[in-house]
Amino acid sequence: MNPESVQISPTWREALKDEFLSPYFDQLAERLKVDKVQGKTVFPPGYLIFNAFNSVSPSEVKVVIIGQDPYHNPGEAMGLSFSVPKGVSVPPSLKNIYKELASDTGFKIPDHGDLTPWTQQGVFLLNAVLTVEKNKPASHRDYGWQSFTDHTIQHLSTQYENIAFILWGNFAKNKKSLIDGNKHLVLESAHPSPLAGNAFQGCKHFSKANQYLISVGKSPINWQI
């Protein structure tokens, strides 16, 4: 696929140009076109598929929070892992993230789930799979997105230093092999989903990430939104 046809920032387009030119990406794009022709509803809308990339350039990434795939209910997915637009009910996993933030940092829980302010400070909210069919969770898991996002993680790991990678749940933990632990901080815990019980609570990943950023001379994240 011609990289110029992808709605992604020039810095990421250059960083991932080999992926856009690869056969698997052509196949991925074709599958999405077929879905559209067949009348299937895919989330997020096209202009938000690369929202995480367009919100933070590679050189500005300080923290990476890896999710699985987009929310599959109408109006929720916005191209940022765990985030939903203002006016949409806060999903259960994000409620647990807020709960942990409150106990870890004194975070005041807001009445919305829009995490965009984090991206403006260098938090890369990356889903491993960037699209999903309406009401069908994990429906695009075999489309080829994971090859693309795995290379994204590898690019950040190899080309930069001192990034805090936050891995919640077994799916995200499986990405650990893509990250150079000698150059970066890797934090792991249970997933914030209620299905994991209370295992996520007490991980203190937000304060730990900030302590690490400060220790390497970077400004910490203001998690309050």
C-alpha cells in the first residue's frame, strides 16, 4: 500500500514505512474494504484508526499503555486504548484504572473517560489490534494488525531509550519479548477488567512510571484529567 494513502502522521509514516509496503498490510487494507462493501460496521471510524499515532510522535513517547482491541459498542472506540469520548459511559476496566489512580496518586475521578490529555504529555495509548466489527469483540484479531503494532513496539524499543511500557493482563504481557528491558522500564500486572477480580488494584504503575521518568531526567505525567 502507498504509505501516503494512510491517515497517519509523517513521523510515524516514515518510521513504519516498511510495514505499509509489506504484503500483509495490503491484505489487511483489502479485508477492511471488503467489510465496508459488505455493509459491516467497523470501529473506530476510519479517521480515528491511527488516533494514538497521530496524538504522539515517536520521539515524544514517554509511556506506552498496551490494550487489546477497540471497544465494540457504538460510540465508544476512539483509537486510544481504554479511552472513550466524553458523554459516553466509563467502561468497567477504565473505572478500575481510575480507582487505582485514586489510591496511587490521589487522582480525582472525573465524570468522563476521555484520556486524550495523557497523549498530549507523551502517553502512547496503543491497542494491539486497531479495528473491530460492531458488537463482535476480537473480530479483527487475525487481520494482521498485530504484526503492525508489534513492529511499532519494536521500533520504540530499539530507536529510543527510557520509555515506561505498561503491560496489563496476559495479552499485553506477551509483548514483553519485543521490549529491551535494559533500556526501558517494563511494568506488568493483572488486567484492570473486573473479570480479573481485584488483582489489578495496588500495582501502583502510575507512580512507578513517574518515578522512573524523573530518574531519567524526563518530566512526569500529570495523570489528572
